Amino acid sequence: MSNTTFKKSEVFTISCAHMLHDTYSSFLAPLLPLLIDKLGMSLSVSALLEIIRRIPTLFNPFFGLLAEKTGVKYFVILTPAVTAIAMSLIGLASSYSILFILLFVSGISAALFHVPSPVIIKEASGNRVGTGMSWFMVGGESARTIGPLLVTAAVSQWGLEGIYRLMPLGLLASFILYLKLKNFGNDPDTANQKIRKPQEKGDTKKLLKKYMPFFSILGAYLFFQAGMKSAITLYLPVYLTNQGASLWYAGISLSVLQFFGVLGAFMSGNTSDRIGRKNTLVITSIASALCMALFLKFGNIYILAFLGFFLLSSGPVLMASVQDTQTHMPTFMNSMYMTISFSITSMVVFFVGLLGDGLGLHTTFIICNIFAVGAIPFSFLLTKYV
């Protein structure tokens, strides 16, 4: 029988793992102004950095099937250390090629972590999947609040080349996760202490055919949202420093955006359990587009807080919607969602970089804001196929 009890300990452990892993993944955006200066990059070339990091997500379906044959807990345990090593070394990169290799390795690590972990959350959340996904996303968004502050402080103390000193924190995180998760899944009779994830069986081609309308609408929604989300989360520090702000102010602004994104992620999943996935997505889509317009008009950090709250609220709702699909292969379904999400974001972020080079970031942000309005009608359609 499926679990119906919300297991706080398991959900909290995986959510903390998400936070520890994504703290290192969030180093790129605050370091981007320094990397641009050091290597003489244009915005379009800097967009390639994000694309390189996301290329491994194209193999998410394969990683999902691989996770079924091995142990999902090992991906969760090892990947924080691998990501920490790769991202802590980017300050030492002396060329594009070295930087690309480090980001590609971190991308593989991120893909191996993010494919199986939401499925573990689903199993541990019982009949409160939206709430479980909120906790999971809170871990990730908390990391994107902590990461910019941590790496900015490290740069201030040791310089760009000295951030490798942050590496031991990731190694320690993996060791702690090993102690916490080493027994998960070993004993099916102690469900209150360990996660037992059932084997998945099914016809992937039949599944894709059945849910093609759902994935198409999901992809359209993500496409229209991706420009605004990638622009503000990747290029906000560059945008602010170009306007004369200090690196510290730019880093703090990004942390404010992400901190309130934590609150949004925390509340949206639980809210979607109560009022429905569709209603929650409609509200967040409208509010995020409106807040982006107000930020571009007034440039106020308080508006940036509201923008973060609504813009990053959709993540848990979308993941819960994917897990709401009644299939025997939730890991494969999640891997498809991650592939669609990261592929679309990678494509869009490159065009955002090109527009930034040609038109300037302010005009690019306005275009992305207008484009985001297109996500609203698809938010009405998305959960129709769940």
C-alpha cells in the first residue's frame, strides 16, 4: 500500500541535502561580474556557461532509469561533494575551456541529484505531496539565498581565486549525509525510519504518448516563464553592477530575491494542496509578471522581495503536478519534467544573453517581462491533464 503519512524526518533530511548541494550550484550568478572581467566575456558567452552546466540534464531520462537499478540514496550522498569541488575551483579557471569543464561536471552532479530526490520526497510525503515538495524547494531556494552571501564573503576575504577554501564544507556535507542516509531503504519493515522506494515498471513509449499533451502544455508554460526567471536570477548582479551598484549590494539583492523565493516555495506547495494546483499557478503567474514590471519601473529592493516570492513559487506546484500523474514510473516522469525544464531554460538563457549584448540588460528585462505574460493562459490548462 502507498504511504499516506507525512514523514517529517525523511522530508527534512532530503530537503537539507538539497540545500547543501544547491548552495554550491548558486555560486555562478554572483561571481559572473568577476568572471566576465577576468576572462573578457560578453553576455552571450557568459550565457554559454549556464548552458554548459545544463547540458547533462538532457540525459535525465537515462539518469532516472539508472537510479532505478542502483540506489537513489548514493546519488544524494555523493553529489554535494562533487558539486562543491567543481564549483569551488571556478575562481582558479584561467580559460574558457577549464571553466566549461568544471561547470559541465557540476551539471552532471546536479542532474544526478535532482532526478531521484523529488521521488523520495513523494514517497515520504504521503497524501501531502504539495507540502513535501514545498519543503524540498525551500531547501533549494534557501541555498540560493545562502550561496551568494557565502561566496561574496569568500571573495571579500580571499579574492576570486581563493574560494577553493569553501570546498571542505561540501565534503563534510556528503559525509554527514552518508551517516544519515546509509540505512535508508534497507529495511522495508521500518517505514517510519527509512525510505523504501518501490521498483518502477512500465512502458515508457506508452507513457510518453499518453502524457504528451501534459508535457506540451508544461513546456509552453516553462518557455514563457524561463526568460524572466533566468534573466533575473542569473543576470541581476550584472544588471545592478552595470548601474553602479557594488558587488556586495548586488549579492545582497540576489539573496533578498532568493530569500523571499524560499518563503514563496514554502507556502505555494501547501497552498496548492488546499486551493488546487491550477489556481496557485494562475496567481503566481500574474503576480510575478506584475512585480517584475514594478521592479523595472522603480528599482526598489522591496519590490524585488515580492518578485522573488511569486516568481519562485511555481516550482513546488509544477513538481507536485508531475507527481500527481497516476503512473508506476514517477522517477521517469520527474526526469522528463527536469529535461524539459532545463532544456528550455538553457535555450532561453542564451537568447537572453544575446539580447543583453545587443539591446542592453534593461531593455532585455522588459522584453522578458512582456514575454512572461504568455505563461498565464497555460497555467489555466496545465493541471487539466493531471
